[in-house]
Amino acid sequence: MSTGRRRPAAAAQVDAGQSELFAAPLISIIAGVDEAGRGPLAGAVYAGAVILDPARPIAGLADSKVLTMARREALAAQIQERALAWAVATASVQEIDTLNILQATMLAMQRAVQALSTAPELALVDGNRAPRLACAVRTIVKGDATEACISAASILAKTARDAELLRLHALYPEYAFDQHKGYGTALHLARLREHGPCAEHRTSFAPVRDWQAPGSAQIIAAQGATV
């Protein structure tokens, strides 16, 4: 789990993107929360939580999926340096397979918010589902594109997960995790068909689950043809 904190120069205020939703005198410490890695066939699911400092704005925050890798990494460094507080947490492959991906994602989000060095009064969570938290919670569909703090959380979660997949690539080069980051691409399915799953594959996900079933080679081949 990664965390960071910087002492605020002044009391936190609601940023411009949030001011239409909440009056600053009522809500002053707001955390953005987002996940990365719900869909892939391998690796942990990640969650980021960020409390931005309105006195130190960060230009260019956006949904991590629309940013280049280089831009995400540059913004991640700025977020970690300028935010009032930030944290990145995970739920493991084993937790995903035991709980299911939705509950594991909620667990990762809980851990990220709990790891913040400053307790938020409100958490803005991307999507339409949110974990149980000690603070007030509001879900925002596509919030990673509209709320700066959620965008920041998205960027930290995405960059941390991408770094982890590069580490997994070094351990399991036969799967080419560096190219597909664990998603079910034709290349990944071909490598899965050739080598079978490794310890970092999610056995509760098809086609990893199907690989272990009778006729698995034919199932995975058909799925690979449709990706």
C-alpha cells in the first residue's frame, strides 16, 4: 500500500469541479476514489484515493484511460507531490477469486480511503457502486472525467497497476503482460492457451476458469478469435 501526505498551507476548500455539488463551508475535505484493473484476467485490482489541495492545482487531470502512459506518469508524480493526501491500495488475486471482483474492488477502495493520512468528510466514488466508508459517500458515473479528485485517484491507481504488471512480466515473460497488462486480448488468450494460467491469473474469470474445464483449448481458441 502506498500513501502520501503534505501539510496544507491553508484549510482545504472544495475544488471548482465539486463546488456545484457541495457548499465549501459544509464540506471541506473531499477524497476522490477510483479503481483500476477490474476487467483483466490477471493481477490484483487497485484503488486510489486522493484529497487535492486547491491551493496547488494540477493542470491536465483527466480520466486515466484517455491519457498516454507518459502523461499519466507525469501527472502521478505531481499528484503525489501536491495533494493533501493520497493512497493506493489493492485486493489480491486470491481475494478476487474468493469474494468476486465487485466485492474485491470495494475492499480495495475501503483500504485506500482508510490509508489516507487525512480523514475525508466526503468520498466521491467513480461509478454507481461504492464501499461502506466512515465518511459520507457519493457515487458519480463517469466521475473520472468530471471530478478532478476522482481523475487523480484514477491516475494513481492506473500507474500503480501498470507498474505491477511490468513486474509480473519480469516473473512470467511467457504471457507478455507488458503488452496487454493482463486484459483478455488475442495475444494474452494465445499465451494462456499455450502455457496455461500462472499464479497471478484470476481463476474465477473466464477464460482462465474455462481453461481448467473439459474442452478448454477449444473454448479459449474460440474466445481468442472474437477478441
